[in-house]
Amino acid sequence: MLPVIVAHGGAGYILPDREASAIAGVREAVLHGYSILQRGGTALDAVEETVVLLENNPKFNAGCGSVLNELGEVEMDAIIMDGKTLNSGAVSAIRRIANPIKLSRLVMEKTSHLCLTDQGASRFAKEMGIPEVPEESLITEYSRMRWQKLKESGLDPVETQMGKTGTVGAVAIDSEGNIASATSTGGMLNKMVGRVGDTPCIGCGAYADNQVGAVSPTGHGEAIMKVTLSRLILFHMEQGKSPKEAADAALGYMYERVQGLAGVVVVDKTGDWSARFNSRQMSWAAAKNNQLHYGIYKDQINTEPIPKT
Ligand code: ASP
């Protein structure tokens, strides 16, 4: 099986002066994930490591760089799913850790639960030896500025920013044909304290099944949840649609039913992949067969060979 990885850095409106860094970030992360797959690594390790890189990149809304809640605090959601076993692990409203995706993997592997939240998730992180980091280390000047601006505007946070955010995620298939998905986010800017978005909810913020494929979405979480977007895309693939057709059908349905704006990266069990969105933009990158593909605007696909290392 030819390994494949596709990653995104969030759907929505990317300000012109942030386009280059968004593309650079997803390219770098996908190349890192691809190198793991090329060395015979698992899809699970590849998606986790790809998302770790994006969480550590302050340009994205995950880990350091997360958007702030209504009180100006960081609360993050993340999920990982293993398509071989359908095991999954997630954390929601987690505070003061650098890499929520790593904690999600531990929830999957070390507990019999699928999702831990808030204080329970923090307690579990401590038990697992994950260091607590100062909240300030997760907050950038940019996220503080956006929080302040929206607060002063008095506008409804959800209405004003449907899809205007920068969540991260990845899907992959490895040389053994195992498939995985991972997503991580700071959520929606100025969200209510305790708001849980689509990301940590299985079938919404991720899905992976070796028998079909995998999805990692980004965008308006409430809309994604209303149509269980990730599982809906897999359903369409089960009915014979390609990743691109399935993504377009599901995004179209979500828009029609609940006016949701979102984007997805998808891979199927044959290694066919797609990156689709109905928001204005989504930064994404994919690697397959030693070729790197990437884009940020609709129907834009740049392709270049991946240099041998
Ligand atoms: N889906 C995320 C959420 O609603 C936000 C995003 O993808 O930008 O929490």
C-alpha cells in the first residue's frame, strides 16, 4: 500500500498576511508525517505527530495559538481515531497542556473511555506525567487581539465567525493499509466557558475506519455536529462515492440544512484522497507517491516532487 497523508490548518477566511505562514505550516507538518509513513511508521503515529507540529505552531488555532474563550482563557478540544479497531480517544475543555492530541492518544490507549473533559482530563494528564504549562505560553498576541476586538464589537461570536478559525487535523493510511484521523483545536473565538465543539465528538470531529476511510474536519462546530459530518462522509463513501464526491455531498447537505461552513481532509481505503471546503479558504497539504500537493483557495492544487532526504 502506498502511504498517504493529508493535513489541514483550518477552514474559513485566512487574512492575506497569514496565507504564506498557513501554507508553510501545513506543508512542513505533512512532510514530517509523510517521513514517518515512509519509514514504515503507523498511520496513528503519523497523524499524531503531524498534529503535534501544528499545535506547536503559533499560527494555528490549536495548542499554542488557540483562540480564547469569553473570559480570555484557553480551553482546547482534540481527538484521535484508529481505523483498525475503531478505538478513539478525545479530550475537551482541557487547559494548560501543550499538546492535547497526545493526551487524546493516552485516553484511547490507557483508559476504557472515549472522552475526558475539563478537570478530569487535567487530572488524567497529571497521572500520565504530562507537564502543566503556564496558560500564557499558549496565548499569542494575535489571539489576545482578536478576543479583545470581538468582545468590544458586542457581536455574537458564533454568528460573526462561522468558519473563521484555524483548527488543525490530519488523516493517513500507512503501508499496511491502516487508517487514522486526528483533529485539535482551541475551538471558536470567544466561545462560552465549557463549550464543547465538534472536535472531541466521534463521528463529528473525526472518524476513521479501515474498511472505508477517514475524515478530519474544521469549521463551524455546531453545524458539523448537527450533521455528524465525518461519519456522513464515510457513509457516502460506503455508497460508492469517491472522497471528493462524498465530501462535496456532505458539505452541500450541511450548508443546505444548517448553513454551515466547513472543510475536510479525506482519505479512502484505496489511498484516494481529497481536501474540500465550502468556506472561503482552507490551508491544506497532502503527500503521496513522493509528491507534495497543497493549496489554500477553492480548486487550487499545487504539486511538486518531495526531495529525497
Ligand atoms: N470546529 C472547530 C470548533 O467548532 C473550529 C474550527 O474548526 O475552526 O470548535
